[in-house]
Amino acid sequence: MKLSVRAKSIGASPTLALDAKTKALIKEGVDVISFGVGEPDFDTPEHIKEAAIQAIDAGFTKYTAASGIPELREAICAKFKKDNNLDYKPSQVLVSCGAKHSIYNAVEVLCDGGDEVIIPAPYWVSYPEMVNLAGGKPVILPTSIDSMFKITAGQLEKSITPRTSLLILNTPSNPTGAIYTKEELEAIADVCVRHNVAVISDEIYEKLIYEGEHVSFAAISPEAKEITVTVNGVSKAYAMTGWRIGYAAGPSVVIEAMANLQSHSTSNAASISQKAALAGLLGPQEALETMRLEFRKRRDYMVSRLNEMPGFKCLTPPGAFYVYPDVSAIMGRKLAGQVVADDTALADVLLEHARIAVVPGAAFGSKGNLRFSYATSMEKIEEGLDRLAEILKTME
């Protein structure tokens, strides 16, 4: 059977591939500590699980409207108003099978063949692949630890050409945890509005902020709102990664086009998951703060330990649940008797010899870094970093 050129051009998600490899090793009895997973290790709050059980018992197991049940879209509008000072009508909201699905839908309807899509690096691994699938051209804007892993308005403006149609912005960021300030977003919004560049604002880590505040790109100005699709979901905030509920809000014409596309692919998100998400948005919110405080404690410990490691240079990320150290000082040296040519080789050595799983920066378009997730227990973080310290003693 012949595969399409498009299908052959797509690689597997590096983070999901690492997670699968790690789980396979653990199943074989190998004692691996994973810092690679991008999901909360907490259980979904009880009232959310109970809402799902009630939905099943009530027979709420049929198709829903492709855009999502009305009460969930209304709750999402209320969330946007309360948390982000954004006014949307339910008709301007689309519920999808995770925030990843929302972003995919948005890229497909905003990107024509040959369009240039600006993506700051380090980036979430799926952004460039989504653009490629839409026939667009990813234009990668590099950042570094010195710029706090954020682009500037000036850098953005220099990268815009007549073919530029879209900017994908992620704040708080996966993999760096970086957060754009209101002033930085104002400057970026000014550039995008003047050049009529649409924006997909991926805000899935909004509730996981430890310093500073979250500002939605669309809330910068009425003009910014008109060019922005805001993406969020319940996966990270409510520990609901497997429930697969994300959502997008934006101009009516864009959301309608995304809904039309979705109606021919997945149709509606799972009915039971929609009821669970509704309970998450409308129910008690104390669990979010409990998780946030625990994540902050883990972050502080991990950053402190990593900055004590030879060859590691690490910022304290203000958001998400990742630490993204610069390990370029280790490149070209030997570890466990093996030459470390790049960050991918370093990640391989750590998995093989220290039994710790991390994601190389190359997966995020940024060489010379590793991504450590602290969405795991403090006990595992301590043990994993002890293993890292031991193998670094072999460095030549």
C-alpha cells in the first residue's frame, strides 16, 4: 500500500515517543525515572470524576453538537470573562479533543499552501508539523537563555515577509516555562496588527504560574482580539490529560471554519468528557491551587539541584512544569565513557546509564538543552537528580 508524500513527511511526536519508550522499559522491569512526561501526576479531582460517572449513569453517551454542548461553551465564555477579561459568545467557542486538536484546527483554517508561519523556538514539538501538514512553511525564530527564551517585537518584525500569515505564541511556554509580560505582548500585538498577521495564542498552562501574571494576547486590545484565536483546555489545570478536552475562542468566521473542519474529522469531543470539563470549570477550584503550590516546591528544588550540577545552567521558570537547562558545556565531552556529541546523545546516555528519561532540546528546535518535567513526585525527583549527579562524576 502506497503512503502519501504528506504521510511520509510526518515524524512521531518526540515527547510521546520518549514516553512510550520509557513505559516499555518500566514494563520490562527496568527502573527508569521519567522527567519526560508532560502531564500532571495528580489524579483528576473527585467532583469531576463523579460528574463523568453521573453522565454515564444518565445515558449521556450519544453524539453532541460538533462544537460542544451549549452549557460547556457558556461556561468557557464565563471563564474567559472572569479570568481573562475577554467577552465571547458561545458561538465563538469550539470544544475539541484537546488543546492540540484546537491548535491543529486553527492552523488548518488560517494557513494556505506556501504561507509562512512564525514559531518562536524553543517550541512545542507539534507546531512545525502542523504547519507542514497545512502546506505552510515554518519560520523559526530562535531565542536563548540570555533572552529568557522569549522573542522581541523587533525580532518578530524583521522576520515578517509578504508571505507571513500567522504567529504561534505559547505563554506560559512548553518547554521553557517562560511567560510574556503585558508590555512584551503589547509590543508584539502592535507588530501583528500593523502587518495583519493572525495569532494562535496557546495558553494551556495559564493556571500554572509561580511568579508574575498571565495576560491573554487577545485581551491586549480590541484590534489584537480580532486577529487572535485563543486556545486553552482542562488537561493541565485540572489533571485531565486523558479526558481530551480543549477549546478555542476567536472571531466568528474563524471559529465557524474550525467547527466545519472538525465536523468532518472527529465531530464532537467525547460527551462524557464534556460533562466532566463542565464540572471542572464550574465546581470547586481548590485543587488547582494545591497542585500549583506542590509544583512550585518541586520546581524550586529541581532548579537548585540542577544549578549545582557541572555543565548545567538553569533559569527559574515562572510557569508550566518544566525546567530547561542549558547543557552546551557538556557537548564534546565524555560521559560514562561515551562522547556526548549533542543534546540527543546526552539524553541517550542518561537513559542508558543513569536510567533517567529527559527530552533533548533538539525536539523543541533548540540545541544544547534538555527538558526536565517536574510533574512527578518529589521522591522521584530526588532519586532522579541523585542519579544524574552520580553519572556526571564520570565526565571527562
